[in-house]
Amino acid sequence: MKYIHLFLLMVALLFAAEVRADSIKGMAETIKKPISLKAEKSHLLNVTFNHTSHRGISCFTCHHMPSEKNGRYVSCSQCHKAVGRSKNAQSLFAAFHDKESKHSCYACHLKKAKEMPELYATTFVNCRPCHSRMTNAIQGPMTIKASKSQLMDVTFNHSSHQGINCFTCHHRVSDKGRYVGCEECHVSMGRSQEKNSTFNAFHSKSSSHACYACHLKKVENNPERFGSIFYNCRPCHQGARAAKSK
Ligand code: HEC
Ligand code: HEC
Ligand code: HEC
Ligand code: HEC
Ligand code: HEC
Ligand code: HEC
Ligand code: HEC
Ligand code: HEC
């Protein structure tokens, strides 16, 4: 009898450990993807929130209070239930727009714009970047134009790169802000080996910011999944390939 209890206890513990590991994994996956915060009235006010652009900020700054139900990392709306533009501390509007609280989105952005105007004065102005087209700008495909032949154009989709930190690619801030085309700085054209050439930005085999380096690493780590899609100049220079097979 005693042994059966012990056995059941062990099974219970094993199970609990597994469930916990699962949820930590689930959480890690959740914060890799953009979260769409839906507006009540108009979809134009929807906000796309990326954990990846808030790397380095303590989780508890925003997730400031644990819920009794299932821990700290829950939707703000679980507690901030009051609707409309209410100043009530428990309203959802206050959670996002309060100008003083350190837990609020808007307060932190206003503070950044004040402290570091050279970086944020243009990005964090009025209702930007939350209610703006910036976040919409990264929804669709982008064509990165080749200098010589259109066949070398590359179509880049942010959506295929969702789990990756924005900063992996957008690794430096220019006068115009962080999220600008790579050519803003990578100006030297042609197959130059200079670090700031456009060619290196996309094809360096060693830098963590480069397209090619990451794709090569994926093939090395997971040949079954990536070996057949990431080889030669694929999947980037598809135009050249399509033209060849015609
Ligand atoms: C730092 C980010 C941020 C900034 C800046 C910001 N908001 Fe918001 N706002 C949000 C979030 C998040 C929501 C919740 C999602 C939603 O309802 O759109 C929201 C929701 C709203 C809503 C409710 C929409 C609805 O129908 O439910 C209004 C109104 C609003 N914001 C107005 C403004 C105005 C006006 C400004 C500029 C003065 C502004 N916001 C600046 C993040 C921000
Ligand atoms: C800058 C503010 C901010 C920071 C920092 C932040 N989060 Fe979040 N997190 C949010 C917002 C906003 C949501 C979406 C809430 C909603 O849907 O109402 C969210 C959602 C989540 C969710 C999904 C909750 C659910 O039930 O859907 C998890 C899990 C989570 N965050 C974990 C984390 C972890 C772990 C960290 C630290 C590594 C972290 N967050 C840092 C603001 C933040
Ligand atoms: C478990 C419940 C709970 C969750 C989840 C929660 N909050 Fe709160 N929040 C509160 C309570 C209660 C208050 C009022 C008391 C206080 O200031 O601590 C508050 C106050 C705030 C304030 C201060 C508002 C003001 O007008 O002073 C902000 C900002 C805020 N929360 C943001 C957030 C954000 C952003 C999230 C989601 C990432 C979030 N909260 C999730 C319970 C919660
Ligand atoms: C403690 C400070 C802080 C808080 C709190 C914070 N942000 Fe930010 N946010 C930043 C900084 C800093 C950046 C710019 C990162 C960069 O590009 O250098 C940023 C960037 C952004 C961007 C532009 C990049 C992108 O992912 O599209 C959006 C949108 C945004 N924040 C929305 C929000 C929302 C919504 C909340 C609240 C749920 C929030 N922020 C809370 C500091 C903060
Ligand atoms: C992971 C994506 C990726 C891979 C793989 C890749 N490239 Fe590129 N390449 C780009 C991007 C992005 C550009 C910039 C846009 C453009 O010029 O086509 C570019 C530009 C070029 C250019 C300059 C074209 C011009 O006229 O400006 C050449 C030449 C080039 N790549 C050759 C190659 C060759 C050869 C391979 C295979 C060994 C290769 N690339 C693999 C992403 C990639
Ligand atoms: C895998 C690399 C990669 C990641 C990750 C990435 N981007 Fe980009 N982003 C690019 C490239 C490449 C371009 C197009 C640059 C060009 O045209 O030269 C771009 C363009 C943009 C633009 C348009 C710039 C303009 O001037 O038109 C915005 C806005 C942007 N990214 C925001 C973001 C945000 C926000 C994140 C994180 C949520 C992010 N990006 C993550 C590579 C990346
Ligand atoms: C604000 C200017 C600026 C912007 C914008 C910028 N870079 Fe860079 N990048 C640099 C400078 C300067 C260097 C050389 C010094 C260094 O490594 O940081 C560099 C180096 C690199 C390297 C390392 C090259 C090597 O051979 O070691 C890669 C890869 C790279 N950038 C990719 C990108 C990509 C991809 C984008 C666009 C998503 C981008 N960069 C946007 C300024 C910028
Ligand atoms: C940190 C890693 C990483 C970086 C950096 C990166 N990629 Fe990717 N890329 C991936 C992964 C992973 C996939 C596969 C996504 C899937 O199929 O789930 C992918 C898929 C692609 C695809 C095929 C899917 C599609 O959208 O057509 C293209 C094209 C591509 N990447 C181009 C680029 C270009 C151009 C850059 C640089 C501006 C870049 N990648 C930078 C990891 C990366």
C-alpha cells in the first residue's frame, strides 16, 4: 500500500515537472511572436506589440502583478477590465496610456523621447509608434532591389522571421531611427568585403546580423528541415532561378 502511494506521488511529481517545462516552453514561444492588441471600436487603432523590441526591459515592469489564477504573465485585460478612456487605474486605457506609472507603455516612451531625443524624438511622437503604420509596414513582403539586374531582386518577409529579435538585423540606429533600410548605412555597392558594404550586410558568413550566416547555421543545426530550402543562393535569389528554368 505504502509503495503504491509512493509510486503515485512519483508519477504526480513527474507529471508536474513536465507540465511546468511545457508551459515555460509555451511562454518562450509566445513572446517570440507579435501580439495583436485589438481595439474595441476601430481596427485602425489596433496595436501590434512585439516582446522582441522590448528585450532588456524586466518582465515585471509591465507584468507588474501576479494573477491568482495562473501566475504573473497574463493579459493586462484580466485585471484592467474597465473600458473606455477612463483615468481609473484599473482601466485598460490607463494601463497603456498613463503618463506617470512605470508600468505604462506611454509613460516609458515619453520618458525615452525626453531623455534620448536623438534616438526617439521622431519615433515616439504623438501616438506613434503604437497607433501607426510602422507596425503595419512590416506585415507585407518587401522588395530589396538589386543594383544591376532585376532578376537578383530579393523579396524579404518579416513574417517568416517573426521569432527573431528586431535588433538582430536592425543592429544600429541611424539619424532617421532604428528601423530603416540597411542601405541607409551599408552604402558601398558591389561585392565589397568592407564591413559596411551592402554585400556584406546580406552575405557575411560569420556575422550574427547577416541573412546568409543565419541561414547557413540553420542548415548546419537542422539539415532535415532546412537542407532542402536553404542551399546555393536559395531561397533569396529566386528570380534568377525562375528565369533559368524557363
Ligand atoms: C506606447 C504605445 C501607445 C501610444 C504611444 C498610444 N497608445 Fe493608444 N493604445 C495602446 C494600446 C496597447 C491600446 C490597446 C489596443 C487598442 O485598443 O488599440 C491602445 C488603445 C487606445 C484607444 C482605445 C481604442 C479602442 O477602440 O478600444 C484609444 C482611443 C487610444 N489608444 C488613443 C490614443 C491616442 C489618442 C494616443 C496619442 C495621444 C495614443 N493612444 C498613444 C498603446 C498606445
Ligand atoms: C514592455 C512591456 C512588456 C514586457 C517588458 C514584457 N511583456 Fe509580456 N506582455 C506584454 C503585453 C502588453 C502582453 C499582451 C497582454 C494582453 O494580451 O493583454 C504580454 C503578453 C505576455 C504573455 C502572454 C499572456 C497571455 O495569457 O496571453 C506572456 C507569456 C508574456 N507576456 C511573458 C513575458 C515574459 C516572460 C517577459 C520577460 C522576458 C515579458 N512578457 C516582458 C507586455 C510586456
Ligand atoms: C493581476 C492583476 C493585474 C494584471 C495582470 C495587470 N495589472 Fe496593472 N494594475 C493592477 C492593479 C490592481 C492596479 C492598481 C493598483 C496599483 O497601482 O498597483 C494596476 C495599476 C496599473 C497601472 C497604473 C495605472 C494608474 O493610472 O496609476 C499601470 C500603468 C498598469 N497597471 C499597467 C499594466 C500592464 C501594461 C499590464 C499587462 C502587461 C498590467 N498592468 C497587468 C492589476 C493588474
Ligand atoms: C520601460 C520602457 C518601455 C515600456 C514600458 C514599453 N516600451 Fe515600447 N519601446 C521601448 C523602447 C526603448 C523601444 C524602441 C526600441 C528601439 O528601437 O531601440 C520601444 C519600441 C516600441 C514599438 C516600436 C517597435 C515595434 O515593435 O513595432 C512599439 C510599437 C512599442 N514599443 C509599443 C509598446 C507597447 C504597446 C507597450 C505597452 C504594452 C510598450 N511599448 C511598453 C520602451 C518601452
Ligand atoms: C539569405 C539571403 C541571401 C542568400 C542566400 C544569397 N543572397 Fe545575394 N543578396 C541578398 C540580398 C538581400 C541582396 C540585396 C538585394 C539585391 O541586390 O538583390 C543580395 C544581393 C546580391 C548581389 C548584388 C546584386 C546587385 O545587382 O546589386 C549579388 C551579386 C549576390 N547577391 C549574389 C549572391 C550569390 C552568388 C549567392 C549564392 C552563393 C547569394 N547572393 C545568396 C540575399 C541573399
Ligand atoms: C531577419 C532580419 C530582420 C528582422 C528580424 C527584422 N527586420 Fe525589419 N527589415 C529587415 C530588412 C532586410 C528590411 C528592408 C531593408 C531594406 O529595404 O534595405 C527591413 C525593413 C523594416 C522597416 C521598413 C524600413 C523602411 O525604411 O522602409 C521597418 C519599419 C522594420 N523593418 C521594422 C522591424 C521591426 C519593428 C522588427 C521587429 C519586430 C523587425 N523589423 C525585424 C530585416 C529585419
Ligand atoms: C545606422 C547604420 C546602420 C544600419 C541602418 C545598418 N547597419 Fe549593419 N553595420 C553598420 C556598421 C557601421 C557596421 C560595421 C561595424 C559593425 O560591425 O558594427 C555594420 C556591420 C554589419 C554587419 C557585419 C559585416 C561583417 O562583415 O562583419 C552585418 C552582417 C550587417 N551590418 C547587417 C545589417 C543589416 C542586415 C541591416 C539592415 C536590416 C543593417 N546592417 C543596417 C551600420 C549599419
Ligand atoms: C537569425 C536567423 C535569420 C536571419 C538573420 C535571416 N533569416 Fe531568413 N529565414 C530564417 C528562417 C529560420 C527561415 C525559415 C522560416 C520558416 O520556413 O519557418 C527563413 C526564411 C527565409 C526566406 C524564405 C521564406 C520567405 O519569406 O520567402 C527568405 C527569402 C529569407 N529567409 C530571406 C532572408 C533575408 C533576405 C535576410 C536578411 C535581410 C534573412 N532572411 C535573415 C532565418 C533567418
